[in-house]
Amino acid sequence: MDVLSDVITVMRAGQPRSARVAWQAPWAQQFASVPGSAGFQIVLQGPCWLIASDTGPVPLAAGDIVFRPHGRGHTLADSPTTVPAAPACDPNDPQALQRYATDLVGTPADPKVPATVTLCGAYELDPARTHPLLNDLPELIHLPAHLGRHPGLRATVDLLATELERPRLGTDAIIPALLDTLLLHILRSWLDQNPTPGTATTGWAAALNDPATTAALQAIHRDPARPWTVATLAAEAGLSRAPFARRFTTLLGQPPLTYLTWWRMTTAARLLRQSDAPLSAIAGSVGYTSEFAFANAFKRQYGAAPGRYRRT
């Protein structure tokens, strides 16, 4: 599996939630701050405003997409001056989004003014498994609407809007798949619009735009069981050992073998939760020929032996 796909597999937990909402001015809706979640707003018909204490008012137009990767609260409104009247929407409440998704919300001051229509939703994330890529994301990712830009993202939004507006047989299976696809396209779009390695930046955006570092990361994610060394990872990257190690560490803030161990243990934790494979098989799948050595490495990272971790 490639790096970005693995990020989604590792950090997503539970079922993502979403709703299509039509708002009639004047309106304002708070969305609660929920640690361990990430939320999005997509404007299908607008305009409107996003108001957050950490970003200030952001004007949004039809086609705009905003992503809040760290679960911070915010307000969506027809105007920065409109005060929310209803309680904050909490994605942990199973009915929270659904109660907004049935009828037009608000009492029209002028029936001739068209409603604003949004797609809102949230992803549940496991803080214990957060991939470092997520920590690099800013508080707000704003992807303005531009004709012809991010066609895959726009197509996914159209499909999601259709399923939410007109549910049919199979919708319950289609929507979670589309939400995962949406999240991947948002992350792709953010990576695409971030600086390339020539600007001397660091972090995951820079690493995934650097062919050498990406090649090493892909190798680790593709085959965590292989007995990787700095030299063999450098060969994958097409560099000699020392320059590769410096480059990887500078971009990602940790040496290659430290990341390798972290990824092996993260993969092992997922297998312990999601499968009944014996510990020896899981140890082998992440590069340990000794179950004892695997158990010690796992306990150092998770504070519990693999068997206990699985039971709890």
C-alpha cells in the first residue's frame, strides 16, 4: 500500500458522518470542537462565511471546500455578524447531522433569496494512531473553487452530494467509501499546492514532494517485513547512505530506522485489533523473526505486551 493510503487506513476509526444541509438566511451554526476528529464543509450553493477563533472570518463561495484536520470548533453563517441560535452540532451525537438534513433550516427573511446549500461531515480519528502527516496539516485547509482544478475531488463531491440528496439502495455502503475518497483527494490537493523541495521547507508536504524520500517511504510501507537498513533504503532512494540519512532526517525530523520501527509497530497494532492472527505471524509480517523481540519492541511503544493490547 502507498504512503497516503496507509495514512487513511491507520488514522481513521469508526464511521465518518455527513449531511447535506440547506440554510435560509439569516442563519449561523456552530460546530463543536471535538478532539480526535476532523471535519469538512463544502459549499454547493452559496455564499457563506466560516468563522473560527484561530483563522478569522473566511468568505466562502459555491464550490469551495474547507477542511479542519484537528477537530477545532468553528461556525458557518450567512454573515460574520449573525449569532448562532441553536446548540453546537457535535459529530459524536448520532442524530446531530441528520436533524439538519431533512428540511430547509431557518426562517427566510426574504423568500426570494436563494438558500445556501452545504455538505458537512466529520471523520473520527484515533489519537493513539495519528500519523505524523496529520500533525503537519494547518488548522484550516481552504480549497477555493477553480474550474478544471482538482477534477477527482470535484467528481467525488458531486457523487457524495447526489447520494445524500437522493438516498437509494446501497447508499449506506457508498457514502463511507466516498468520504474516504474525499479525504484522500483533500490531502492530495493540499500536497499538490504546497511548496516543492526547492524551497528548503521541511515536513511531510516536502517529504512527499521529494522523489528520493518518497521512494524510501514507499518501500517501507510496501514491505515493512523486509530487513531494511539505512543502506538498503538509500539504494531505494537512489542516494548514498550518508546523504540519504541526512535528507530523510531533515525533512521528517527522525532518522529512517526510527520511522521504520514506528511504522512496523503501528502496522502490528492494527493487525492485533483487526485480525486473530497468532502473534508469531504478526511479528513476522512486520520484520521480526523472534516473537520475544517483537513483544519487547511493541511494549516500548504501546506500554503493553501485544497479547494484552489485543485483549483490551
